[in-house]
Amino acid sequence: MMVRGKGLSSTMTISNADEATRMTDVDAVLSRLSAIRKGYINDPYTELFVGRLSRSQQLPRPPVINRGTHIRTYAIDNIIEQFLSQTSRAQIISLGSGSDTRFWRCSDDARIAKYIEIDFDEVTSKKIMHIRKSDSLSARLGEQVSVEAGGSKLVSPRYTLLPADLRSVDIGAIIAPYAELSAPTLVLSECVFVYMPLEASDRILTYFGRAFEDIMVLVYEMASVDDQFGQIMLRNLKARGVELPGMSAYDGHRFTSAGFAISDAKNLEYLRNQLVTPQEKDRIAKLEFLDEVEELSLILRHYTLSWGIKSTKKTINVHV
């Protein structure tokens, strides 16, 4: 959906900004593909969503990018596994899911009863096209699969892909036919809220914090952008037409104001030290030489995982 502006020029500006935002998913998936090919991450599915795109791009990415992609993936996987280990039947709702392959990587995990993804219709249409072209992806959905809304919406018993502009959609109305409010739920938002106005992401957080009984919202975003390195990051994004209207620290107040009882936030440097095992550190150190050790540490300190938890049964917790 397009956000309407006043007059043609305003509409064109927003459209171009949206396209620039969508292109960040291309960067992310190519960085992931680079890390996969170098052996940092085990994921046979990303290649299926890239297609011809990788042939025209510079791969592999530098070692510092591969390491950062690995640590991001490792930390998120670790926290999601902690969540799943506390339930036998959960659902995951992925906001702005882009080309993420988590459903397929976890499709054999019986603890995940439902998996719902939401993104722009331009993104979901492309994703559905790749799914329909691939026998291995389609086979994971089973036989009861319905493609609707001109090819931008996919519904199956376990996996659902919904087209929507999260800035303006009624999130409760769009997921109501597919989500279970009483089921343990994990909401995943990777570099999504930062691209929308704070009032829009606050509205989404408040809905989840009040409507669900047992829920964890896990947010991955840029952070600490007030220093020199952070300002360089912002200038580089702005040069590509990417704006960050939702840039904000995800402190405890933001989650508690939305109805969550527990909240925390840690940067990736902290999570690398606390979560990545010595064996895993040794393994990735052997994959390729890293000369930019200080640069990697600096990058990791500018990305944060934050979470809010509401658990009426007091069964959800995270330890880092």
C-alpha cells in the first residue's frame, strides 16, 4: 500500500522512499547468502529466494560483514530457541519479513504450530513467486495452499504470508483470521520499526501487549546513532534515500507502556560475548581471516536486540 501525500510530488517522494526501504531487504539477503556460502550459517533456502539477483552483485561480502551477519543470526536463533523451549505449541508472527527463510529452516520443528509473515505486497508477491517455482519450498506447505489477492497473499494451514503496509494497517484485523490470541506467541521485527513513525510502531506494540496472553516481541534495530560512527551510518543510508523516522532507543519504558511486564535490550557485542559458545567462535575463526577486529566490535555496538515479555502463566523468560 502507498502512503498518500498532498499532490503528485509528495506521493512520488514517499514511493521512492518505500522502494529504498524495500531494497534494504536485498542487501540483507545478499549478505546472508555471502555468509552461507562461506560456511558461517547453515541455510539451504536463502538461495531459492535470491534467484538471478546474486549474479549481478558483488559476492562474497567482506569478512566483517559475514561475521556481523553470523552474530545477528546466532543471537536471534538463540533467543527464539529459548522461547520455544518453554512451550510445546507456539506461533511466530514476523513483521516486515522480507526474504527471511526462518519458517523453512524451522518447518520440522513441531513446537511451531503457526507461522505468519507480513510485508509490503510488492515483497510478498515476489516471495510467493519464488515459493511456487520451488518444489522444495512448496512441499513444506502441504496440499491445502491458497494464493489470493492477485498473487500477494498465501494461506496454508501452518504458514501464512500477508500483504500490508504496517504503518497504516489495523494489525489486529489483518491477523485475526489466522492468529490465536491464547497461544504462546513470538513476534519478530528485524529492522522494521525504525523505518516507520514512532506512533505507528507504538500502536503495533500496544496491540500485541494488550491482546495476547503469553507473548514475546523481539526487535532487532540500529542503535546508539548519536556518536560519530552512528552519524556516518545515518548519512550512508540517507544517501541511498533511506529515512529512519522511527529511530528510538528501545528502553524498558517503551515496552512497559505497551503492556509488557518484562523488557530488556542488549547490543550485539554483548550478545556475542554472552551467547556465542567458545566452540562456535573457534569454528567461525577458521572460515576466513578477519583483519577488521575493532571495526566489527564497533559495528556490533550499534545494533541492538530488545524484547518485551507478557506472560500471564509466567512461562516465558530469556536469559542472556
